[in-house]
Amino acid sequence: MTPMWRLTLRNALAHRSRLALTWLAVALGVAFVAGSLVLTDTSSHLLDAQFRTTSAGVDLTVRSAAAFNSAMGVEVQRDPLPADLTERVDAVPGVARVRAVAAGAGQLQVRGRTVAPNGPTLVGSWGEAPFTAYALRAGHAPRGADEVVLDAATARQQRIALGDRITVSATTSHTLRVVGLTGIGGQEGLANSAVVLVDLPTGQSLLGLGSRVSSIEVLAAEGVAVPGLSARLTAALGTQYAVTNSQDAAAASADAAKESIRYLRIVLLALAGAGLVVGAFLIANTFGIVLTQRARELALLRAAGATSRQVFGSVVGEALLVGLAGSAGGTLLGVGAARALRGLARSAGLALPDGPLTVTGSTLGIALAAGTVVTLLAALGPARRAARVAPVEAMRASEPAPSAPRRGRLTTGWVLLGLAAPLLVAAGWMRSIAGVGLGAALLLVALVVLGPVLAPRLARLVGRPVERLGVPGRLARESTVRNPRRTAATVTALALGLALISFVSVLGGSVKAISAAGTEAIRADLLVQSSGEEMLGGLSPEVVGRVDRLPDVAVVSRARFGHWLDQGATSALAAVDPVTLPEVADITMTAGSLSALGNDGIVLAASAATERGLQVGDTLAMTFPRDGEQLLRVAGVMADESAQALSSRYILSLDGYARHYSEDVDATVYVKLMGGVDQSRARAALKAAVADFPNAQVRDQAEAAAGRAAAIEQVIGLVTVLLGFAVLIALLGITNTLALSIVERTREIGLLRAVGMTRTQLRWMVRAEAVLVAAVAVVGGIVLGLGLAVATLAALAADNPVVVSIPVGQLLAIVAVAVLGGLAAGLLPARRAAQLDVLASIATQ
Amino acid sequence: MTTIPAITPIPAPEPTTPGRATTDHTAPGHAAPGHAAPGHAAPDPTGPIAARAVDVVKTYGRGEAAVRALDGASVDIQRGRFTAVMGPSGSGKSTLVHALAGLDSIDSGQILLGDTDLGALSERDRTLLRRERLGFVFQAFNLIPALTAEENLALPLTLAGTRPDPVWQAELVQMLGLGARLRHRPAELSGGQQQRVAVGRALIARPELVFADEPTGNLDSRAGAALLTFLRDATRSLDQTIVMVTHDPGAASYADRVVFLADGRIVDEQVDPTAESVLSHLARLDAQVGG
């Protein structure tokens, strides 16, 4: 070990208490990164295993062909297969055995209560080994119309025993007796789902298949090559059927389920990145302060012959040690963080499977590298300044004054700011989201560069009221102004976190306002909506039938949703009944008409028509899962507010929908009551009529709006909580900076105490400084967050009027939490300052 | 060189009753030895007592490493007089003054400021006492860098939530010659000006007692002389009581009385000292300590 390295190591160890909070900041940031990776890896891994297990033992699967497998995380539903196809498959040479399968999603009710697993409830037909991985653990296989086998895990969780009755609903609803409990592979059940198995006819009835089946599973005869058999089957059955290797089919299913996890991973890693960036400010500040305090020691080293390169190296080495130690700690914490994140994500309504955590080598590598690299980068600036310490400073008696920001830096900052502000305004005006992104990035860089100038000025301004506290307040304000670079770093870190939170809250509030705006068009008295995620089983068509038969009901209209491919990108559409819809909603057409839809037409929202340059009579190419690419006639153009009310910019008729989709479920049923009917009585009747379809929720307009708002709020809540993490790190930064500057100000504190400042006054002085730093960050952060949110909303609004809804209550809550957080951040340094011995402090050199 | 008996010139009045809290203007055995005759009672200086240390013991550290900084030190500080405390390094002079000023706790004995027993006070009350009844001048770093000279001057009063009497402040500023510098920060003041602001701050609340710890240690001789002259004049014209710790016989010669410490006790004192008399006294003390 070279002497410089030995010195580096000694320094790191000697200053470990000063570096402790830095270590913690690195560790927290890395824990977030590692937790995100572990959680998403685990979820993917569990889903893979789940789909592999359920198709184990089968060689090939025959299904209807589809233009695409899945959209937005949901597998497309395929047409059922005709009953006689099983025999045709069985007759192909090389096929040893076949099994007709009925499978789909449903709901499960136990003792009148809906069982809601994280994922779908799988309804399937029972198969004997070797076709399935199901293995009975108790009872016997289901035989006949009232028998069901349940997975052992769900049975245990719901305390269901053999002989109990459960209600299973899909297209139809059946009450069945539990005759067996099954495991799946070696497990008690699936990580994410409840599994309900019945015999084939019951499955066909539940899923509304009639005599048809969902898919056919094939076992190849001994010695027959599976790829060859697959080709022969394809040739024998024709192109409307798809023959898939079962493992591929399982992988495709898993991929569909994993799509939402990929989004989650991106969001989580972005938020973890925010935490790391905030941590980087804290790290830079700590190194800056510690090195300033050690300036004389560094000068001595230089005087003794150390080159500035060696000094630089020693500081970077110290950063490396802290970075590695923090990353290692953070990676260990990451496993715990993964569990916490899973809980948080679930409480926000995300379906994530349960199971043991998966920690991969790449997770460890990424987490370690992220923490170490961030620490190193953050320490580069302080290290360069340390390397510039001149040897003569060893002889200097007084502390060097904090260096003022250099002119070049200021010019750069103002130029960037001068570019960023007009760019943001222009981008908002021109509806360019890319422009807003660039403007935001420029603005952030400008603010970081100008921080040392802006933060003290803002502190002087915001600190006015603090002066009322008398001398302690006055001194608190002065301390924040005294070291601009330090204050700027602390403020910027917190402001960044708060800006992101207020950005999300304004964005969320506005999205809520936008989504609520459309609902005014709906005039229906009551709505029946699917409670779960629409695509995990909507409302059975039975629901609309029963509602329609109620005497109090005047008009029933329903809406369905589907996905289509728009030049490769997944998009959504809605299907409505052109005849009944105008009776339950005020629809404004700007061209053409709804009634012109027919079964081959489409109505576009005005914004979509403009974007695509389409008019009534033109055609639009759309790719559907069932029948591939089709040309649709533009039958009309709808006002954007009306499209908003239907939650889609592309509208088909129900007849058209039936041509392109196999799905037979409704998303929403709009109900208009007879004149003079008591709404609460009608509502009770409706509820009773659909009671055995647990996902059918009867709501009035207000509840429907609240339901939509709640979904948005859940997501905003999750993001806010995770951003709160970055704010926590920033608050740690205040604690750290203050604690370190207390060390610097020991003599001053000793003097104040000697002259008569009480401990209470001293504590308030330090706390006031912390609160002031937080307050400056609050002002900066909220202004920044609001500005960016407005620019983003303007850019996203396209041709629609810009809707900005500022959630004042939430912003006030952010202010309160941040200021109280600042107060809390000041507690520890305040205590430390108050505990300083007066005499020892005065005597400090 | 005559050998000085190692006795305390100011015998502690009845050391067995340390709880005694009266201010005794004419304590029995109160001695004011002349230059050459320790133990010899003299009428001068007498007068009201501003502060008093009685049999004070203070130990730092524990066990083997324990150092007895004060070992039964007793001293009276007369009101309206300029008292210098001298002694070789390690003699306990700073500890004594810190104890008198309520900055440091003591192990046994008693510290009285007027009628107040410092030992009976809480930490907070001692802080308030410092703020209201005492003034301080340290060797260096006397001023808060973030505050102007004027704000530093008023600090003890503003900390207490009051304002200085404008007439008194103007008088002080005028006497200290700080008029033009009031709005400046400490960094913009010379060392002498900084110390004068510190003296002004010490006097602003008209404290019963001002403690100065090597106030001229960091000043050149001219600035030092001006400061010491001011301190002496303050005792004369303002009837201010001042206690100064110093190791400089020249500085001590400005005092009305010099108290010598060695090994944690008061071993001698001089009234109306000159630099030469102090120097010769110190030389004798050194010899005694060394012997």
C-alpha cells in the first residue's frame, strides 16, 4: 500500500462519523435501486415459473390464430375452437394423446365474499397427468355439474374445506361443491392467482363456450419429433389455427403478464435515480465541507511534497471507499426494500405475485456500480478544489473565506436560464413535449449552476420572518447566506425532490380534472361497472340482460373496450350501441353520425381525426387480434369532450366489435330509469339482480367519478411516497450539512454561550437555520414543479384547451411536511450544538 | 532573593462553612500585602467586594492523569478596581477566572458574585447571569463574523430581548473611538478595533464584573497599550470592576492590584504594580515553584 493510500484509508476511518450520513445517503439510494431490481426480477421470475408449471408435460397447444398475442399486459382472447377439431387433431399421425381444454378468467366468491387474488382467478377444466402439473392433495377430481377443485393455497387462505360451497362466475355463474384440493407442481398454488378447476362441460358452461373449447393440448407419440409434428398439424388444420410449442405459449403468456412489470421497473428505477441524484448533492456537500475543514492539513501535505494529483487521488480514493461501503450496505438493505416496495405497489393496486425474492448477479452489479459511480462523480468537484489548495495555506492563521462563484459560472448559468425559460414557454405553446423535456433539463442545469447565487438571495428574502426570533433568528439567516455553495447544494437537493412531488401532484390533479370533465356528458342514472381491471374479466353479457329485464329500467346501453395495433403500437378503442347511447349520454358529433357506424365503420375523436388528417368517408387501417388488418370507414367525427366521456378516441359499434374481437364482456352498462322511479329502490333492485357476479359494481355518477379519481390517486400516492424517499435523503442532507458546520462554528457558538445565549436560544438558532433551508427549498421546489407541470400539461393537451388544476390542499401539505421535516432535520445538530462545552468551544482553534 | 512563605495572602474566612453567602466588606484577616511584605495587613485596597472565591478546588481528569488546577484558591475582587491575575502557565489562573465567571463548574468551595452563590445556580441561570451581570473579553475571536460591530456591541442585550440605552451606547462608542466603524463587519476591522468592540460589548450591559482573558495577547504593543489604558480608565471613571488574566507584566502594570497564582493557590499579591515589580515577583515565584 502506498503512503497516500494508507493516508486515504486512515482519513476515511478517522472521519467516519462525519461520513456516516453520506454513507447512509448512498446506502438508501442504492437500496432503492436494488429493491426495484429485486422486486421486478422476482415478479418476472415468479410469473415465468407460474406459466411454465401450468403447461408442463404438454408438447403442443392448438388455438385459434390471432394477429397479436397480447396488448397492454393482457393476453388477447382467441376464438373458441369447434368441438370436432379435437378429433381432427387426434387423427394426425404422431399425436399420442389430446385434451380439450376450457380455460379463462372468472371470479370466486366464498361465503358471499369475493376472493380477490393479486392476479386473475383462473377457471379451467381438469386434466389428468401427464397433461397438467396439477396434483390432487385431497379429495378427488371434479366430476359433474356441481363439483370443483380448488388450489390448496387459496383454500388455506380462505379456510375452505372439502364439502364447502363456493360461487364461480365467468360468463355464467355456478355454485359448486369443493371436492378436491390441488397443488401445482411442487407448490400449494400459483403465486398470483386463485385456480378453480371443473370438468370440461362445466367449464364450457361457465365460460359460455357451448360445445366449443378454448384450446387443445397435444402429446407427441414416443419418438416423434415435436417440430415436425407441429408442421404436420399446421398443414392439416389450416391457417385459422395456430399450433404453438407449449413452452413458447407459456413464455408468451408470461411476457404478457410481465409487461406491466416492465413499466413498473422503469418507474421505480427513475424514482430511485431521483433519490441517487439528491444523494449526490449531499455527498458533494459533505466532501466539500470536510475538505474545507481539512484545508490546512491538505496544505501541509502539499508543503511536504505531495503533488496536487496525489491530493486529488486521495480524495477520490476516500470517495471510492465511502461509495463502495454505502453501496454494499444499500444492496443488503435492498432485499428488505424489495419487500417494502412490493407492499407499497400492491396497496396502489398493482398485481404482483407473492414468493421468495430473486437476487441476480446483475442486480448486485448494477446496485454496487450505481452507488459507487454516483459517489465518485459527486466527489469530483470537491476533489478538484482540494487539489488546488496551495501549500502556503498551511501557514495561514484564519479560515479561508468561502470562495465566491466565478464569473464564468455565472455567465453560463444566466445564459442557460435565458435559454431554458423561453424554450419552456415556447414548447408549452407549441405543444411539444420533447421541447418541454429539453427546456426542463436546461432549466435544472441552470439552477444547479446558479444555485450559489440564487439560494442565498432567496434565503435573505424567505428569512425575513425568522428575524423576529431575535438574535438567534438573525444569526440563522446569516449562516445560510454565509456559505452560498453549501446552502445551494442543500437547497437544490431538497428543492429537486419537492419539485418532483409538486409536479406529480399538479399533473395528477389536472388529469383527474380532465377525466372528470368528460363524465358530465353521461346522463345515465346508474352505471354497472367491472370492479377489477377491465381486461381481467369484464362484465358477463348476462349482467346487461338481467338489468334490461328489470321493470324500473327504461334504457340500457353498454360499452366495451378492446386493443388494436396502430402501425405496431398498441392503442385502445371503445365499442358502443349507436342506437341507445344517445339516450344515456350527450354525444356531440362534429361530422357524420353515430348511426352511420354500421359494422364496418369507426368514429374518431376530433383530435385523432386532425392528427391523422382523416375526414368522413376516408378509411383507417387497424389491426385487430381476431382478424388482423382491416380497413375501416370513417363514419363520423366526435367532439373531444364526448370521446373523453367514453374514455377512448376510437369508437366502434358493438356489431363491428363482434367482428374483430372474441371477447364477450362489457366494461360499463349505462342504465336510464323510468321517470318517477325512486333511485335508491331501483339501485337495490339492480344490485340484487347482479349479486352473483361479484365484479359487477352498481354506481351512480358521483361514485363512478370517484372510482376513476381513486385509481389516479392510488398511482399518484405510490409515486409520491417513493419520491418522499428522495426528500428524506435531502432532509438528511440538511442534518449533515448543519452538523458539519456546527463543528466549524464551535468557537462562535462558545462565544455566544459565554456572552449569554441560553441553550434554548442556541437550539432555536440551529433549528431556524434548518427550517430556513427547507423553506427556501419549498419555495424553489414548488415554483419549479408548478412551472414544469404547467408546461407539460400544455404540451400534452394537444388541440384541447389546457386544463391545469392546482391541488392547493396537497401543495400546502407538501409545504407543511417539508418545513416540519426541516425542523426535524435540525433537531440533531441543534442538540449537538447545545451540548458543546462553553469553555472547550472558546478554546478551539 | 528572599524566600516567600507559601501562604495564602487572603486567608479563607472560616473554610469550614462554605455555605456562607454574605458579602463581607471587612472580612477578618483580609490582607492586602505590600510589595515586599506578604501577610502584612495594609488598609489599601479595601472596599466593597464584587466577587469572591472561597477555597475553590477544581480537578481535571481522573486517577493517574488527574490534574488539580485549583487547590483551595481563595480571592476577593474589590468593586471598582482593575485586578490582574498572573501566574506561570499551569498555575490555574484561567481556571480561576473561568470559575469566577460561571463558565466552569468547581468541585468544592464557593464562588460568590455579589450575594449570588454560583454553585447553587442551574446551567440556564448561570447563562442568564453571564448575560446580565458579567462581561467578557477574550484573547481572540471575540466577535460574531455575521454581525456588524454595532450588533456585536449590543449582543448581550439583544440576546436578552432588550436594547441598549442609546445614551450609554453613544458614550461607549465615543470613548472607544468606534463611531465610523459601527456598520462594519468584524472582518473589516483591525485587531485593535475588534478588541475595542469586544470591550464595548463587555461594558454595554453595565455588568457588575468584566473578565478579560489575555485581551491584548493578539495586539501590537500600541493597540494593546490603548486598550489597557481604556480598561484602567473604565475602572476610574465608570466605577467598573475588571478582572484580567495575563502573562504579560507590562499589561499587569496597568492594574490596581495583581494576584499571583501558583499550583492552584493564590500565593501573593501586589498593589499598584509596575512592570518591574511584577517581573521580579514572577521571577521569585518561578524560583519557588522550581525549588
